[in-house]
Amino acid sequence: MSKIIVLMGAPGVGKGTQARLLQERHKLPQISTGDMFRELAKEKTALAEEVRAVQAAGKLISDDLVIRVVHERTRRKDCKHGYILDGFPRTTAQAVMLEHLAIEQGKKIEAIFVDVPFAELEKRTTGRRICPVCGEIYNIYSKPPKSDTVCDLHPDVKLTHRADDTAEKIKVRLATYEEQTQPLLDYYEASHRLHRIDGTRDPEAIYADIEKIVNRKS
Ligand code: AP5
Ligand code: MG
């Protein structure tokens, strides 16, 4: 049975970093709801304006809209042999939807919780820089680009800093996470589908643990 790998954890724990490694090495599509909505937010529509405001405030986009987007995306051919969900589900309603989706698609859910103390997350998020062309994720403290402001692979392109990656917005995002998403960890734990991983280590050490879960036959 193919798997739906759910990467869970607070803002900045390294979900995107690990999802990108899995996508590259396992050819499993990375479905990041955060990235999808940041793309949508670039359009010039009323919906894009609304999404941009919600993301910038560190609040959650409505379940209705997120669920529709995930449903549509996971029906595509590239998801046939499994996929990685990065940042979904984040609410009970989203988790319920995913149960139905997994049954409908004949897939098994494996929830991976990347655990990092909140105190470390401000540095990870405020220090994050992203290449707008390839999506490569840098950090000015732990993974700086070769040159201060540009991507190693795209030297003509200036790295970007997310609008919600300020010290003030991180507080709101962490509070939103604690209130709405953290309870889902108990939900997956109770059904023996939660894998806890120490996210304070080197990304490769974290990846090695995640890979074991992805490769496990069951
Ligand atoms: P989203 O984009 O999902 O943001 P997030 O959950 O807050 O997580 P981040 O992307 O900030 O962090 P990450 O865990 O991916 O860490 P990364 O690998 O980049 O969501 C943004 C917004 O979109 C939400 O606030 C909401 O508005 C909306 N949204 C998205 N999904 C939604 C949903 N399902 N429902 C409703 N609304 C939704 O790493 C962070 C930094 O740390 C990087 O600089 C990286 O280089 C560094 N780093 C990574 N790993 C390590 C390591 N092991 N050691 C040291 N540094 C590391
Ligand atoms: Mg991310």
C-alpha cells in the first residue's frame, strides 16, 4: 500500500527542508499548502488578496478552501504512488478530510512529527531565505548561501524573506499552531501512526530517520 507522509511540526521545524529531500531522493511529490497558497497569493484577484492577508498575519486559511486545494492536487497522476503533505492537516476538519481521502485512494497515513523546542524557532524563521526560482531553503545562521543575498544555483536571483518570518509574526504563528494543530499529534498518536523525530539535529540525521519510516514495508 502506498503512503501519505504527513510532515508535522511547528513553524520552522524543517518540514519544507525534509520534504524537498524526500521529493528529490524518493521522487515523491511535495505538497506544501503554504507554498501553494503563497503562489496563489501572487495573483491579482480578491481571493489572492485575502490569502495574502491571512498568511501575512500568521492565521489559518479557511478549511473549506485548503481542503478543496488538497483534494484537487492529490488527484493528479504524480500522487499515485504516494506523496508528502507538508503543512497539512492543521485542523481537526482537515484531518477528518484526510482520513476519507486515504480510504478513497487506498493509501496509508504515516504522521511524522519533527520536534524542535519553540525557543529555537525564531532564529530558524527570521534567518530563513528562499530562492524564488528553485525554492531552495537557506538560513543565514545554519545554512548560509555562498554569497549573502543570492541563490548558489541561481546567482542572478535575489533570495527572498517571507512576510510572515518576523519575530512578531512568529509569535502569532506559534500560538495558532499550539491551539489548532498541536492537538492533532494526540490524534495520530492514539491511532499508532505518529513518529516523533528529534528535529534539533543536522538535517541529514533527521532525514535518515524519516527515510526509515518511508521505506518500511507495511
Ligand atoms: P507554511 O508555509 O506551511 O509555514 P509553517 O508551517 O509555518 O512552516 P514553515 O514553512 O515556516 O517552516 P518549515 O517547517 O517548512 O521549515 P523549513 O524547512 O523552511 O504555512 C504558512 C501559512 O500558510 C500559514 O501560516 C497559513 O496562513 C497558511 N497555511 C498553510 N497550510 C495551511 C493549512 N493546512 N491550513 C490553513 N492554512 C494554511 O526550515 C526553516 C528554517 O530552518 C530554514 O531556514 C532552514 O534552512 C532551517 N533548518 C531546517 N532544518 C534545520 C535543521 N535541522 N537545523 C538547523 N536549521 C534548519
Ligand atoms: Mg515550509
